[in-house]
Amino acid sequence: MSVKVGIIMGSQSDWPTMKKAADILDELGVAYETKIVSAHRTPDRLWTYGKEATGRGLKVIIAGAGGAAHLPGMMASKTRVPVVGVPIQTRALSGVDSLYSIVQMPKGFPVATMAIGEAGAANAGLMAAGILATFDDALGERLDAWRAALAASIPDAPVDE
Ligand code: RP5
């Protein structure tokens, strides 16, 4: 199975959040790779990753970063592969800093920005799967089944706990 999704993050400390994207892709049988790529600490690694992304067959890049979170936007500037951004929840500003850093891209270089934190990371996995499912019917069926199972798990009415 060739790797079509790259999950990149600015730091090892982002992995517990970004693992939620990987978990979804595991559930849906989507091959992915993981890599630490920091806009500030390893800019050359960022440049090389972006430059080679299309040639290596990547179809979606999920990029998570926190604080001055320039990784998703810089990656979007370097490759036409769609970038899904995940704002990491930070201690100082609860991830609002990450969100604003990622979402406010100038016209021309979009980043599909998810919610702050683990829900955003999980949704990034689902977003990547949805994109791949536009040209992979079998994956589309697995994604439909995943969504149906989630809907079926929601009770009709609340109960006293
Ligand atoms: C960002 O700085 C990373 O994405 C991470 O969210 C944040 C803090 O990194 P560490 O100091 O924990 O390595 O570049």
C-alpha cells in the first residue's frame, strides 16, 4: 500500500494530539507516514518535504503545530498537495495562538484548518480519508460505514448518570 498521507508536526510534543489523526487512518486502512518537521527548527527539512511531496505521490498532508504555528502555511506555500492544518492546544493561550497562526492564510495558499486539539486531529484524519475517497471507492465504503457506526452509537435520548 503506497503512502498517500503525510502526518507532520512541529515537535515530538505534538504527537499525542496528532496520533488521533493516525488512529483514524489506521481504522480506515489508509497508509500514512509520520515526521517531525518544524518551520523554525528544521526549515530545510520543511523545504525538502514540500518540494518532494507530489513526486512521492502524497495526496494530502496533515500538519499540526502549536504557538507560532507556521508549519501548515509554509508547507502550503511549498507544495500544491492539499494541507490540512491542526492547531495544537497550547498551555499559554489554549491553542488560540495556534488557530490564528494557521487559519489566517493570504489568498492563494489555502490551509484547511481544523478545530483546536484532539478533535481537530481526528477530523484531519477524516478529512484526508474523505479526499482520498473521491478516487477510491473501497475507502469511500469504509468511510461511510465508519460514519454510520458513529451515528448508530448516539443515543436517542439522554439518561440520568
Ligand atoms: C511548535 O512549538 C510545535 O509545533 C509545538 O507545538 C510547540 C512547542 O514545541 P516544544 O517546545 O514542545 O518542542 O513548533
